[in-house]
Amino acid sequence: MVKTSRADRRQYWQAVIERQKASGQSIVGFCAKEGLSPASFHAWKRRFRRHQRAIRQKAVNEALVPVQIVSDPARGIGSMEVQWPDGVVLRAQGCDMQTIVAAVTSLSASPIRRTCRC
């Protein structure tokens, strides 16, 4: 009996799950046709889902770092700096407090998804 590596099993089950999705068949029907255990199929599907969830959570946790709002209350003008863990910095100077609050609120409301470095 040939022992397969963890990476090989993972790759195999990822391909099986993708084939099932593409087939349009139910999991039970697909597994019966392929000679697979539906319980194993569901276990691997859960494993992949948990792994993806952990990756997304890590990205969310790393998306933003604490910010400090510095302002001149007398003039109502301030500046803002947001730094991401990968070193990208967003600086805004000479903004009114309303703009800074709106920007911080918007950035805090959802995870940042950047597709390019500007």
C-alpha cells in the first residue's frame, strides 16, 4: 500500500470537491457514482471551509491598525495617517474633522481589499 502525503490528499480532495460542484449533482449522488464516502466528502469540505475562513479572518485582522486623529480644535482642521501592516500609508492633511471622521468610519466598517499597489 502506497502512503500518500498530506499535500497529495489535500490536492486530491480539492479536485474532488471542484468536480462535484462542476457536475451539478448532489453530494450523495456524486459520491455514489465516484465510489466515495459522503462522510469523508463532507469532512474535507468542512476542512477547506474552515481553512478559508481562517485566511479571511487573518486578512481582516491585518487590514487595519489603530489610527490617531490629530486636529486643531480651534480651526476644525486636522490630519490623518493610516498605515497598513505591509507598509502602505495613507496620509490626509488639512482636512476638516467631518472628512476625517467619515474616512475613519468608512475604513473601519469593512475589510480593505486592495488589488494593486498605488
